Amino acid sequence: MSLRPATTVSEKPPAKQAKAAQTVVECRDVWKLFGPQADRARAAIVSEGLSKAELLQRYNCVIGVAGASFTVERGEIFCIMGLSGSGKSTLVRLINGLIEPTSGSVLIDGEEIGRKSSSELRRLRAEKIGMVFQSFALLPHRNVLDNVAFGLELRGVSRADRERIAMRVLEQVKLAEWAGRNPSELSGGMQQRVGLARALAGDPELLLMDEPFGALDPLIRRQLQDQFLSLSRVMRKTTVFITHDLDEAIRLGTRIAIMRDGQLVQIGTPAEIVRKPADDYVADFVSGLSRLKLLRACDIMLPIAGASPAGGPRARPDSDLDQLVDLASLHDEPILITTDDGVAVGLVDKKALLRGIQGKPADG
């Protein structure tokens, strides 16, 4: 396979969302090659379209990320997914400034992190970025409260203030009663919630989550996904979420970026990726998935003509078709789609629901 950069779609959110959006993360033609001749190897990829094997043989270089360009908007959960070795974890390390790109730029809130000094980068990570890893990385000699407050301690926050903040976040992740326990006394799922609380305690603008639920049992994993979605709606944190699980990406992501061999093959909403896969690789990824879990109310809803119905069932714009089918089976009235603030944004009647299950437009 050639490593010449692939063409991606939907690098920005749909226009109706972008109007009020504010970019938090921007990657501009970011490359990362590992090896002694990285600059020459990148130039050869662009000019000759070398394969991975040719790149290794000629330049002794391995590609991590190839020409990544995208934005992440405020409040968005941007999922980056791909198989092992696709480059997704390398990309998140570039965003965090833990490694430097071979070429290209990474910007956080419009500021290029490659131009920051080491002390400025440390301050950026401490004040604007929260990290959650697959390994819980808790300090075994500190109790839960002190683990959550650790980042605030490094920032010089007083003990009383950091403990107050840490306890508030522990309440949000439903672990307040475990504040005085040691990490070894908690289950894996509980430890990961402590890791999430630690990331949130500093009130970061950006969450970087590298396969945070990957080591957990399926049931615990789904419970944590639910809790993370609930927290995201309340706290509206911008999140870059790394996963190798398409089901997880579909469930959590506002948009999804699919990677292969360091390239971003396609970027789009779950519905865009399912309905219009960019190539056979993406089509294979989504071929076995049911539309009942992939498509959401916002993908199939009809505009409201006249006054909103006073009664009848209600659902959120991100409710999947499976949830809408359950509602439709219990009610004859159309389902009113409303935001968290109670604003009506659309309707789903049974015809629209059936056409959604078929993968057809609601008004077709």
C-alpha cells in the first residue's frame, strides 16, 4: 500500500454545527516518522508514494502519522480509531506535545505547541489538558482523594482547596465514599473512574483519552461509557478519544477519524461513515454493524411544522434507532426530539423510523 496521504472527508463538522463552533485542536499536515532520515523519507513518500516496506528498506524509517489534517471543535468528542499500529496513539502524543512532529503543526486554542518552550508545554498540559490512559497509573501509596488531587498539588493549590475540588469531582463520578481508600481496594472500573476524576479535577479544556476502557470487562466498559457520556453532556469537555473498537467510537463519537498505516482514511459523523464509506477498508469496518446502533435521531428526524406536540414520547438528538424503536412500539404519536434544554429540534414518525432502518432519507 502506498503511503501517499489519503483524501479524507468532513474534516470540519457540518455547517449547521460549525457556525457556533470554536476550534480547540487543529492539526495541519502533521507527519511523524521514526528513524535517522525522517525528513528525506517524508519527501520520498510525498514524491514517490513509497510503501511501508520500501520506506523501511531505503531509509530505515517507520511511519507513525502521515499528513494528518483535522480540527476538533469545542465540546466535541472526536474519536480516532484504527487497528493496532495504525498511528492513533502516536497522533494523540503529538497533540499532547510529548513527541515532536517531523513536519506540520499542532495548535491548541490557536497556539502552535511546537513553538512553546519546555516550561510552557508543562504549563499547557497542567492547565489545559487532562490525560486518561488505559493503564490506570494511580499512585499506590496515596488514597483515592490524594490521587485525584495530585495534579492540583503540583500546580501549588492549597491542600484545603485541592481536597474540596477533588471531593466534588469524586461525587461526579460516584466515588465520594471511597475517597479514603487505597487504589488496591478498588475494582478496575472504579480505578479508571479515579483516573477520569484526576483528569477532570484540573478543569482542563481538553481531555485526551487513550483507550481508557480497553482493559475492562464488556459490562463494566459499557457502564463507564454511559457515565462518560453523561459527564460529557454536563461538563461539555472537548475530548479526543482513542479506541480500536468501532462500536465504542460509534457510541461515543460526535465525529470519527479512521486511521490506517498512519493515514486518516476518513473523517465524518457515525452516519456519514456508515452510509458513505470512503473506501473498501472503511466499508469492511462497518459491514457487520446494525443501523439500529449506528444511526441517531438527528440523522433521520423531520423538521417541525407548526407548534410542537404537547404530549407524546420524547428523545434526545443522539438517541439511536434502537431506542427510538422501543419508544415507537409504545406510542402512536411521533417522537419529539429535544435538546437537554428542552428545545424541540425535530420529529421522528414511524415512516421516518422505518426509512432510517432501511438506510434511506426520511423525506425520500
